[in-house]
Amino acid sequence: MRLFSSLLAGSAFCAIIATAPAVAQDGAAPADPAESEVIVTGIRGSLQSAQGLKRNADQVVDSIVAEDIGKLPDVNVTEALQRVSGIQVGRDRGEGSGITIRGLSQVASIFNGRSGGNGRGVDLENIPAELIARVDVYKTPSADLVEGGIGGLINVVTRKPLDKKGFTLSGSARGRYSDLPDKVDPMVSALVSNTWDVGEGEFGILVAGSFQQRAFESHVVNVGAPVGQPGIGAGVASLSRQYQPVINADRRRIGIDAVVQYKPNPDLEFYLQGTYQDANQLQQQYGAYIRSLRNRSFVPGSVEYFSGTNDVSKIAFTNVPVRTFGADRD
């Protein structure tokens, strides 16, 4: 507490020093407040929105608003949620896939307040982060929410045109380089929206889209547990088998969202929304599988051991069956 008080006092003192010269400029009249007003939006405003949602909720709720996600290198909704306290995110080839809330995997998800998809909800990893306006995480669901989320409930909210009045045009373009496939892939998104006063209320149209592509490659060496080799000597053990796949894949994610919205008055709203999500992965896998090495003939003199043990560190076998394999997956 003493350190915290000292920091506050130091910050206040610095602020007084910084503003003193402006006050002492030859007795000049202060500028018109209307002309010197500065309004800061962006991350600060989005954090305030998230805090307001938490403060006014009856449950334990965490929220991420659009600016939080727009300023971070998130690929999909799952990756955006890793920034919420209490949420753990799994990964599939480097991208967020599957979440738990406070260690519980029975998590339900809804899209704009509506249930859909298979099982407990929508596939969050297939929704591009650029298309969403907000993500609400209910850690203590209540009776008025969609059932099924023992661990919690996640609501993905997309943008509507009347959320931001007037004409809006935004876009982004990024490239991702993967070293093993030695390839640069694009990530692009765009949003256009406009609103009009139609006499009897407000009318708006919004269209947003996102395209992501990524090539990845994995080199895997999977070895089996050590097994005894009585043909070499008592208590001698070496690896039982070896599996060496190489995985090449191209992952593509497309999202399109279109909304027509009409508000005749603040208490009444009509909207028509269409959303298209597509995630596709083409994968090739090939490699070699070395089968059981137990009691195989070995080359005399090729056996080397880890120091002070009977565990084999290097050995040459003869007449070992090796199986090659290949697979394509869509």
C-alpha cells in the first residue's frame, strides 16, 4: 500500500509540473473548452464497454468487444477467447481449437443469442475474428440462457449497421509466413456499412467478409516405449517401434455476413441477417512406420549404452520390417 500511495503521489506531481507552463503563459486567456476537447476511442472505449457489461450483468460475465479483437492478431473466435481470464484454449496445428472454462469442457455456444450447429453449439474456431462485434462469456449461466452449458455459455455477437451511424468502410490485409512449407498466405477482411434516416425511423445495410488461408507442415517422430532385448543381454532395453509422419496441409476459412436493419423507434427493431461460414482443410500425410524391434537380429558391435545404464542409446538392427504409408484427407 505504501508503494502504491507513493506511485500515485508521484504521478500527480508529474501531472502538475506538466500543466504548470500552460497556466503561466503571460496571463493569456484559456482556450475555449469546446475547441480543445479531445475524445479518445479505440481500445480504451472498448475496455470501458466490456467493463460496463460486467458491471451490469447479474451473472459472472466476461466480454471482449470488437476493438479488442481488431487490434490483436487473432485468427478466429477461439483464439480471441484465450485473452479472457479463466478460459483455456487448445490448439490444432498452431491455431485455437476447443476451449474450457475454468477447467470444464462442457461449454455451450450460441450465435447472436440463438443456438445452432452440432452438439452444444457452433464451431467457434471456424468463425473469423474480424466479423464479430462482441463475445460474451457467461461463467455462471442463469435460467434465461440457452441450456446445455455446464461449464459456461459463450455468445458470439456480430455487427449490425445501426451500431455505428453513417457510412463506414474498413478493411485489413495481412500475410503469414510459414517456414517449413516456405509460403506466405493472405488474411484479408472488409466491411462496408451505411445508415439513413427514413422519416419513420432509421434504416441500415451492412456487408462484411473475411478470407484466410494458411499452409502448414509438421514433421513428427513418435517412438514407442522401451522393451527388453534378451537377445542382447539381461536387463537391456531399447525402443520398441518408430513412427515418422510428415504432414502437409492447406487450411482455408471464409466468412460472409450481411444485415439489413430497420428501427422505426428505439423500442422496436426489424432485421434480416444472412451468415455464411466455411472452413476447409486439405491434408496430405506420408511417412514410415518401423514395427516391433523386440528380439530382432542386431549387428554385433553396434550397441551403445547410456552411461551407467543398460538402456540402449544406439543400435543397428537387420531384417526390420518397415511399412510406408500415405493418406489424403479433406
